[in-house]
Amino acid sequence: MKNLLWMGVGTFALLASLNAPAAELISFGGASYHFERDLGHNEFNYGLGYERDINADLSVSAGVYKNSLRRASFYLLGNYYLFAPGSGFRLGATGGLMSGYHRAAVIPVLMPTIEWRGERLAVQAFAVPTVKPYVDGALVVQLKYQYGK
């Protein structure tokens, strides 16, 4: 728990120190579809998060949500978008730290991501890989609202 507290303090200190005008978003958790259908996972993962763009290709986010094991998960993530085919779509990778899963207080994550961002709304999808015994793989979709820039 102490590590999570420091992770959160560090995240918000970093985000607060970024002075350039940048897009700021609130995320509202989302939905997941697990590859192993017989494990009884929670697939409505409500939560609340904050995201800030560093530049056109990089953003950082932090938040909390109710995970697939029905536990609170805290996260600190970076999104790096390698390719933007147009019409608001971006493809890339998301990596960082998450809590609340099997056998470890905090786990590192790295997953492919796709995002569509409109004027105010955004939808982001992740492909979470299965990493036994820590994480059961899933497709995850979250809704975001852009309020700053």
C-alpha cells in the first residue's frame, strides 16, 4: 500500500509540473472481454482516471478501477502512439505499473493499444496479454472525456 501511495504522489507531481498547454482527459473505466470465458471474471470495470498529453505521440495516465478480480486496481501508465492513420485514430503501445492482481502487489504491463479521439470524446482499447499466474488476458475498452486544452 505504501508503494501505491508513493506511486500516486509521484504521478500527480509529474503531471502537475507539466506547464505547456496540453489535452487533459478523464477516463471512466470500461469493459473487458476475457479470453478464458469460464473463469467468471468481472467484465464491467468502472473507475476514474486522469490522462495528460505530453506531446502528439505521448501521454501519461493514472487512476483506479474495479478490476476483473473484483479488486481495486491503481495504475500509472504511459501511452506511446507510433502510427496515426488519420480520422482521429492512433496505434501504439501502453506500458507502466498496475496493482490488484494475482501474486504481486504491483505488476509491470506492456500492451498494444488503439485510440480514437474526437473533439471531446475518446475511446481507447487495449489487448491485455495473458501472463500466468499474474494476469488473465482480455480485450479492454475505456471511454474518455477531454476537458482541457
